[in-house]
Amino acid sequence: MTDCDNMLESLDLPGDLKKLNFEQCDILAHQMRELLIKTVSANGGHLASNLGTVELTIAIHRVFDSPNDKIIWDVGHQAYNHKLLTGRYQRFNTLRQKDGLSGFCRPDESEHDAFISGHSSTSVSAALGYSYAFKLKGLNNYAVAVLGDGAATGGLFFEGLNNAGKSDTNIIVIINHNEMSISKNVGGLAKYLSELRTKQKYIKTKGAVEKILDKTPILGMPLKKTMKASKNAVKTMVLRNNTPTLFEDLGFTFVGPVNGHNVEDVEFALKAAKSIGGPVVVHVNTIKGKGYQPAEKNPGGYHGVGAFDLDTGNPDIISSDSFSAVFGETITKLASKNNRICAVTAAMKYGTGLDKFARRFPKRFFDVGIAEQHAVTFSAGLSNAGMIPVFAVYSSFLQRGYDQLIHDLAITKTHAVIGIDRAGIVGEDGETHQGIFDVSFLTSIPGVLIYSPSNYSELRKCVEKAVNCDEGLVCIRYPRGKDESTDTGEYTNTSFTYHKNEGKILIVTYGRLHNEVEKAAERLSADGIKADVLKLVQIFPVKDQVFDIISGYEKAYFFEEGILNGSIAQQISSVNFAIKIYAIENFVKHSSVFEAIDSVGLSGDKIYKTIKADCNENKA
């Protein structure tokens, strides 16, 4: 093998990693970074986090034996390198594409993906489950949780940590500390980790190893046995600190901090962690975006990107022409006239369009970190004290605050506005991120009010009404991306819009899907099938007039960009059995937004074909 070889192509991975010297590891790291930048610039994805974990991932796979040892990547944002090193190099160019590699860990994609990822803070709990199972089976395998310090703000992380620390299992928790989640990390733990990062000395591999080996006879003895024999020396001289850490107080041995961009240092620390036995936390310091200057300068902007230009380095981040931006602008405008309005986000300041609000009203802006449950209950506290909280959150992440929505807001009829971003199909991020469940779980909560605007004008009006006029729990759901509607008028009706076309059939829908329905209705009209269109804006509770309109047709079709069970269409059909429902019946895999919408039968073309086929069948 020469330095010019494509090592990812020539090596049998992950096994051959153990045969490389450290210089070859550095060459491999360079090649991996080049491929990451090339692929993500073409396909979009999570770039900065993966650039920061190249050496860490190499070291993990050199020290542990996947898939016998279980490596559990929290969220999976930082697991692209793991995919490259576990036999998926040849398919890496299909990352996040239809029928290609997922952008997250999927056990059905590879035996090396121990646990599904997509939502934050799950890895410690999952790893503890694995480690107890190993112990019960009499196995000496390791369960390794790898998470960023952003995930360490989530409540589930603390629950897992509390239980893992008192266990007598082979669980190793690697905290990759880069001081970022998506936005800058916030809160007490972020400050604590930063102090550990700056105040403690790095493990220096050469010096530490020499000290240990001076005290330990190693002739004929492998490193693992050597380190076990020198367990006390390792703890005293390399791993322990003068002041016990939070993690040690919980029952862990603490290792670090370690220079996460030095394979040799990380490898030594991980081997030390293995030798100790019992729960161990390894603190690794990395730079998010390492090796690509634009991402190092702007790690938040390069956390999750669309395709971008390699020469300019410009990422396709939140555009001013997007529902998220319009939502943020509207809240900011309303807040300039009402000092009771507060904005809350869970580490998504930029993704939810609240960055302008944060700059304009910093004292009324709250980024709680990756802590959606806390965000909901915190909003309830704000409201009970006389403020008007607006919590902007992705649909798939709101799922984590379901109990709080019921217990802390709905029961007491507390007024809070939830801006549900990324509602409906989101595309390339796949099953864990599709926003198709919010309608079903929200409509199970008594007293909730839900809007689903289809364009910017409706969104502005719904936000204004939700903040200034409505009471109780009010949710406004809107899709990822920009307004694709062809309508240019200003809308003042936040209930519904009814387009009569002298049709004998009715098509009902809401939100972004209205654009697809209009396309289908146009084509049906050209074929001599006239269809009226009813677009809901307030989708729940369903207005009495909506039932009246639907009852006036012999046949009605409801197309809904959400899960079938618990859907608005299903609730209407319980009253009017003549309506035919077309909604999503299963998890939706990663692909482009249009490909996904088409695959579940909700594109304009599929809607047209569905209705035409049904009408032709009835004629026959």
C-alpha cells in the first residue's frame, strides 16, 4: 500500500484498521474528510459533526470489535464515518438518496448499526440495555455510547447516566465535546464540560504509556493484560483528577479530556477505559467542522445542509423564502408590539427561523438545548406567570413532549403557541424525522386548536390569531421549505377556503398538499371531471360548516399528508361514511420530498390518477 492508495477502497474494513500504523491512520483520516465534503456537497446532510469525528471513529473501530462490541451513535449525525469504516464505502455516494444509505444508523442497513438513531440522548440508555444483556449471557463484550455534548442536555441522557453509573457492566460513554449541538450549547452542563475541557490536562499518550510500562512487567503479555495489571496506576496517574467529576460522583471512572484529533491519544484512552472494567466516561475534545474551513468557521450553518458549492462553500441553509423564516419574522413583528411574547427553542434557533427574534429581543428568547419536554413545561410556567410563550419545534421532536402537552398545558387550559416546523414529509432525513404523526397525537388531546396553513399569507394570519386572540394550547403546523402555491391573494380566513367549480365530487385537504390537489383538479377538469376543492386551515376542531359542505356531495375524497390512524380524514369519516381517505399508512423512507410524497400517493399526478380511476370504475 502506498500513500496515494484509496485506503477506503483497498482495505477490508473495519478489520484492517487494526493493521495500520498511526501515520497510515492520518492518511486515512485525510481521505475520509475529502470524501465527506465531496458527498455532502452533492447530497446534503450533516457535515460539520462528521468532519469533527473522523479520528475518533477510526480509534473506536481499532479498539473495539464491531459488531460483537456494540457501538451506539447518539442521534447519528456523526456516524457517516462509521458507515465508511463498516463496509459501506461503495454505496456512500447514495447517502440520503432514495433506495440509498440512510443519513442515520439503521440496524436493517448493517449489522454494525447496533441501534436506530435520529433523535437525541438515547445512546446511554440503549448501551446500558446491551451491557446488562451481555452480563446476563456471560459475555465480556462492550457497549459503547458515543454522543455529542449537545445530546448531553437531554433528560434521557441523565436518566441513562444515573442508572449506568451504579451498574457493574462494561459500558463506556464517549462524550464528544465540541461545544455545539446545532446551535451553540447552552445550560449548566455545557458550562461544566467546557471547564473540564480547558482546566484539565490532556492525556499525553507517550508519556502516560511510558510511566505505566515502567511500573509493569510486560514481557510476553499483551497490552490488555498489561493495563489490567496496572489498573491503579492508570487511574492514579492518567485518569483521575484532583477533584472528582460529576461522572465519578455518579459511579463512573472518568477518562480525559483527550485530543480527539489524535488517533494515538484517543486509542490509548479507549484501551485504558476497556481495561478498567465497569462504567467509564471518556471525554474527547474535537472541533466541529474540522478540516474544512467554512464549516469550522460556521459549524451551526454546516450542521445539516442541502447541497452546496464546493468552491464558495455556501451551504443551503434556512432561506428567507421559507415557512420557517416567515414564522420567525411574524413572531418578531408581533413581539415588537407586545412585550409579553417570548420565543422558546430546543437548540434550533436557526432551523426554526428564530435567530432574528433572538437578536432583537435577547431577554425574551430562550434556547433550552435539546430538551423538548422541558421546553413545553417551561412554556407553561411562562404562561402561568402572564407571558405568551411561542415554542418553535420540529414536528418529529415535538413527539418527545407529548406528556407535557397534556399534563402541563391542556388540562389547565394554559395558553401557549406551538410552532410545528417540518410538518409532513421532510425528505432525505427519513423515518425518524418525517413530521407525519403530530396531527394524530395532538387531536387526542382535549381542547387543542390546530392550524395548518398552506401559504405564507395564511401562516401570518394564523400566527397573529394564535398569539393575540386564541386561548389554551394552539398549534400551527407548516412544512419544510418555501411556499409553492400558485395563489397570490391575501387570505384572511383561518377556518377554510371553498373553491366551487360546479363539480359533482369534492376533494378535501389542508396544508402544502393543497397545491397538489389543485394540480389534480385542473387535470380532472380537462378530462371532463369537475371537482370542487375544500381547503382546511383550522384543521381541528373540525368546523361544523365543513361537515355540512362534505354532506352536500355524493362522493368526497380526503388527501392528507399525515399518518392515517387518528387523521383528520378518519375523524370526519366517522360522521360521513361517503368520504374516501388517502393518507400515509406506514413509516416513510428517505428520499427527496417530492419522491416521498409521490411514493405515498399524494402527488398531484397520483391524486389525479386515483380519482380518475375511481370515477371510471363507477361508470363501468
